[in-house]
Amino acid sequence: MSEKNFCPAVNNIVLAVGVLCIFYYLMCGLFVRFGQSALWIWPLAGAVLIARYFLARAGIIAAIPKGMLITGRTLIALAAAFFIAVECFVVSGMVSAAPAGLDYLIVLGARVNGTEPSVSLKTRVETAVEYLNKNPDTLVVASGGQGSDEAISEAECIIRLLKEAGIDESRILREDQSTSTAENIRFSYALMEDENATVGVVTNGYHMFRAKLIAKSNGSHPVSGVAAGSSLFLLPHNMTREFMTLVVGFLRGDFTLA
């Protein structure tokens, strides 16, 4: 083994991060649920890092030709830089602020556990209620269909929470057919009489940047973001998943960057 190419301290850090990834996966599964979208990225990352630790310990990485190592490390650095750049855009959505007097709010659906809202959905509705109480002329679209493992639609859950919070039913529109953020937006727009009505999109901060891109790409409505809070515990997972979803959504044509 080449001592020049092997740093025990760095290798131990790699092992620690790998174990932490697997631990985080277990905690997310046990305290939230193992069926969360893209949760597999954490055990996969952990397995790769732990494998890298043992490969380095065995001298296999040190035996790789220097040119290949430089190329590999350069590609990893470029990928890390791209990830950080995209995450900066995601973070920018977390501080979205909407002007007063919007014509409509669209509350984007999130998981419903039976008939109860997930933490993400509950915080979205609470944020919408706060805005609606300050702007009594604003209408709200409860948007979200019913998943195969949900007892009621996400729209129905949103409507129940809005009514419990004292929002008059006359201000609430129902959109309960959507199965994605793009459909949330398109189907909600179809309920609006004025194609130039001002719209506020209500979703969790980590999701806001993509939601606004989709909203602006699917109509002529002036769009603002109304960012809700999110679980700090789940934030690493949600941010990482959002990176993946942004890249896939762009390649699939769900939105444009113009």
C-alpha cells in the first residue's frame, strides 16, 4: 500500500459518514416511515462509503493508476459543486415572501396518514390560514388527489383543516384529481376564472423553488411563493430528494428556467 495515497484520518471520516448515512436512514424509517420517497439514497450512500473505506484499507484504491484517480476525483468534485449550486437555488425558495392581496392561494397537497395530515401538509395549511386571515378577499385552492394508501384525498384533508381554522367554505376551491406538483398547478389554474389572477403557491420551503418554476411554466399568472416551515430532522433528506427531483423534472420538461 502506498502511504502517499492512503490517509487513515480521511478514511476514518469516510467510514464515519457512511455509518451516519445508514443510521439516518434507520431513524427516518422508524420515526417517520420507511416508505418515504427516495429514502433508499441513504443506505446506498452508506454502503458506497463503507465499501470505499475497506477498499482503501486493503490497498486497492492506492493501486489504481494515478491518472484514473485524478479523473475520478475531478468528476466527484464537479458533481459536488453542481449539487451545491442546485441546493443554493433550493435554499433561495425557503425565504419566499408573498405580497398582500393575492387573488388565490394554491395549497399543494402532501401525504395524508389515513385521514390525518402529515407534518408537511399540516404546516402548509397553517401557513395558508395565517395568510388568509390577513387577506380576507383571497380565495384558496385545496389541491391534491388521493393516493392508494390514503383514506381521503389530500384536498379533502386540506379543506377540513381550513374549516377547523375558521376559513369560510365560500373561499375554498377543491382540486382533488392531481397526482404530481405539475398537475396540482395545472388543475388548480383551471379553476380560476381570470387567467391573469395573482397566485400564491403554498408549500414547504425546500419544495418552493421547484413549485414556482412549475407554476410559472404552466400559465400566465403572476406567481409568488408562500413558504411554510419543515421538519429540521427530515430537512437533509428533503433537500437531497429535491435536488434529484429538480434535475429529473428539468430533463423531463416539467418546467423551464426562462
